[in-house]
Amino acid sequence: MKNILSCSFFVPFLLLSLSISANNLTFSSIRLESEDNILITMSWENAWNLPANTAPANHDAVWIFIKYRIAGEVSWQTARISTDHQAHQVLSGSVQLEAVSDEMGIFIVPVTTGNIHNVEILLYLSDKLPSIDKLQIKVFGIEMVYIPEGAFALGDGISKHSLIEAVSEKPFVISSESEIASGATEGKLYALDDYFPAGDIPATYPKGYSAFYAMKYEITQQQFVDFLNCLSFEQQRRHVLIPPDAAAGTFPLGFGDSFRNGIIIARPGSPGMPAVFGCDANGDGLVGGTQDGQHRACNYLNHENILAYLAWSGLRPLTELELEKMARGPEAPLPRGYAWNTTMSVNANSPEEDGSPFEKVSETATATAGLANHGAEITSPFLQGPLRVGFAATESSDRIEAGASYYGIMDLSGNVWEFCVSLTEKALLFDGSHGNGKLDQDGLPDAMNWPLQNNAYGQRGGGWNSWVRDDLEYQFRDLAISDRFYAHLPFVRRNTSGGRGGRSVDK
């Protein structure tokens, strides 16, 4: 299966007809029917929509958002998509459309389970686009997973810094989005040995009880390239370590060694002229080839990179409480259990079809051990970087074989560390608001009330160099759902740092 998470189209005003695939998602044509209507033909594989009486009673979806600019200009604008459900049309195919209240995009939801072929949808824009032949448009699609409303338990009572119910040290049940009292007295939310919540959890802080969407996969290298290529030179400078005016072929994100990150500067920029970025994982000098790692999880991301990407795409950060809900759903916490609900794992460290849309590994899961890209024991060999997102999933794989969560989310244990809003003082100010599609001149979220300090964000779930053994000295298992060893440490750029985002469901 192919797994890229976004598609972009650089189109002339009246017509586009081509095929680009992404995360089992294909846009075969895009056409502007008028200045405020856009016709999209799309397909994707292995979609699902399970009824309420069939666990996990959820569905996948595609989040579509649109950017445009006039040729010759630097700035890309967000095309606002109408909130009127009746204005949009499904001309063919078994899907339904979910408009959102802030006009940042729209969800395409399958009606049935199976492959979705040649769905034709007509989207109505809130504002008319400039009526000129030199209009350029990019359409992006990200596969999402719906997490239904419902109670769940936090913490397993044994993992490092696990969240617990104070005194009893049992898992803490989240049964609403109401304020949660924290502290060391009976019945309050606390932590097992450290990293205690900085205060009561406000009602506005997303706790995972209410329904929300989460990205099915971690941000990919091609997604981050698409993002960088929509920024001004000054904004790009904020989101790379090596300045965007460096020589072509320069690796701009890391500290000299890419650790399987193939993003390069394809064309250097200058003030007023943005750089062009691309993927060249195999180093042959040809950007965007079939073995250039576009589908791999993007490492070397810091908190500003991820916040800006999510704001730009109309999504939002996920909290560490939501990450636990995404992983285990209503299941009882398994002590030191992984996202696939066992305590065993097989390390994925032997790539096949390396860098391609079909990148996988030669290792296989067992009946009780899920497949994950992690560091195993410190004396064992392991892969020096991330794999293709969802690399373990096939059309016939089960949850353990795919290394999937209860709700079908991939790579929550391993590959790259998961970016999340923590429970520190600054983090508790987060109110779950969505990105407005805009960045300021420095490349940071514009007019957003998200905390911008890196100590408001932590990391969960482990990465490609993480420990999995029960070590008597350290007593942590990075890949475990409830392990919070790095949850309150400032989120910084590392060769293992990455993440994903989500979006609340309109009520």
C-alpha cells in the first residue's frame, strides 16, 4: 500500500487532469467549475465506516484544504470552504461531506467499508477566487481517523510517571470534558512518581472524551516539504536549521547526518524569493523520485515546526490525554502495554523497497508481538531513522500485525516520538482551538492562543531508537501507551522528533 499524506496541485485556472497518489488517496482530476466551485475526483483504498454496534465503531476520512495564489506572488491564501452542507454535492460515489464551522476545510467520509473509487465531489467556496488565468491552486488531502465520544482510562499504574488516580494509584477514568481536579488527595488526577499535573485541568483543555479526528499517520517528509514550499523566504527560515539560501542539495533540518530524512534544498532562495524544497533520500540529485522517502515519517521537527504546520492546515495539536484515548479506546489499561494492546514487540530494522511508496521490512509480527520501528535492547542492531508511515499495514493485516491502535491509528508506538500538549502550567492554557490557516511574517501561528513555549509540549510513544525492555535502573518502556518519561521535557528538534495533529468535531 502507498502512504503519502498530502497531495498538492499547482494548477492553471480552468483545468487540471492528472493522477497523484497519497496515503492510498488519489486525486485524478481537479477543475474549477466557476470562481467559487471546485470539482474534485478522488479515490482511496481500505476505507471503513463501522456501525455503532461494531467495535471500534468509527471511520476514517479525508481532510481536504485548499491554498491559492496569483502567479508571481509569494503568499498563498486559504480558500475558505462553505459551512453550508447543502451547498456541496457528491456527484458520484459512496461518501458524505462534513463541512466545518470555521471554513478551513472539509471532511470526506466513506459511507461503506472498502475501496472508494472515483468519487466526484463539487465543493462550494465561501469567497470567489480571483477571476484570472494565472491563478494557482494547491489541494491537500490528509487521511484522518474519527475517535468517537466516550469514557476511557488514563494510565496503567506502573509505567514511568504514569497518570493515576491519587492514593489508589489506579487508572484515572475520563468520563466528561468537565474540569478535572488534580493533586495528591483521594480521587484526583495525579502521576505515579513525578511529572504531576501543574494544576486542575480546565474544562477547555481537550481530554479525549469528546469526539475528535486524529491524523492516521505521522507527518511525512513530503507533507513537510509541501508546507515549506507554501511559505515566504522569511517564514521558511524559521522552520529549517540550515538557512534556505544554502546550496542546492543541502539537508536543512538536521545536524549534519540526516538519519533517513531525505528533505533537501532543491533550489536556494533569497529574500523575496522562497527556496524550493524536495525529497532526495537516495542522494541521486533527482528530487521526487520513486525512492526518495516522501512517505517516511518526518523527523527533526521541533515544536514550532509542528504548530505552524497544524495551524496552516486548519488542524490543532493533540493532548497527551487524547493520545491515550487514541491508542487504547475503552480497553482496560494493560500494564506497560503498547498501542496494539500487548506487551511484546518485534523490532523493524531491515527495510525492503527502501524509500519507495511500498517501503516495508523483512521482519514480521507474531501472534502477540506487534511490528514497530524502535531501538530494542541497547546491544541489538536497529534502524537509524524512521520508516514509511504505516509500513507494517497490509490489506489483510490485523491490529497486532499492523502495529495499530484500537481505532486503527498507525505508529503510535515507535517510528518517531509523538508531539503532544503536556500538563505543565503553560500547557493547561491550551483550549483546543483550530489553526486559522495563517502564519505571521516569522512563520508562527497567526492570532492563535496556543502556547508557543516548547515546555508546553512533550512527547509520547517512543521513536526509532527507543528502549523496550524493563530495565531495573530506568524502569521505563518508551513505546508503552502510559509511559511519560519524556512527556514534560521541552519538545526540541531531534533526529527522533515528529508527530501528528487532529481536529475537534463540531457540536
